[in-house]
Amino acid sequence: MSDTPQTEDPMVAALLREREGYVQRSMDDRVAQVDEQLKLRGHKPPRRGQPEHAPGGPPEDPQKAVAAQRAEPPKGRQQQGKSET
């Protein structure tokens, strides 16, 4: 999700976030309902199936994107030392 707001209207911003979630889960009927509400509030909905924020769209799996950016795999968890108090 982009850090720059797409609108000043908090209701439209909330609808856009909601719509993005439905697009990611392929819930087309809910996307259409959110699009209708956006139109009623004077905001042109993005093209069907396209999220509002990025022209290329988000990566399919955010964990894979983070893993691809790392030079080495993350270290495993270490057990916390016992307290001697």
C-alpha cells in the first residue's frame, strides 16, 4: 500500500483500502459493491482488478519479496538466557 494518500476524504480512503483487500482475494462481487459506493461519493474507481496504488501491482507473496531482498537468510531464534535474580 502506498504511503501517499489517494484522497483527502477518509471514507473514500477506507473504501479504497477495502477494495484492495477484495481484489487481492478475488472477491469480484464485493469489489463491484465498493466501486458503486466510490461512484456515489464522486470518486472514479480504478479499473477492475487493478489496485489503486501501484501501476505494476503488489508482489504476489510479500514474504517472497522480502526474502528476495535479503542477502542471507534470517537467523533462527535464540533462547533467552535464564535470569539469575
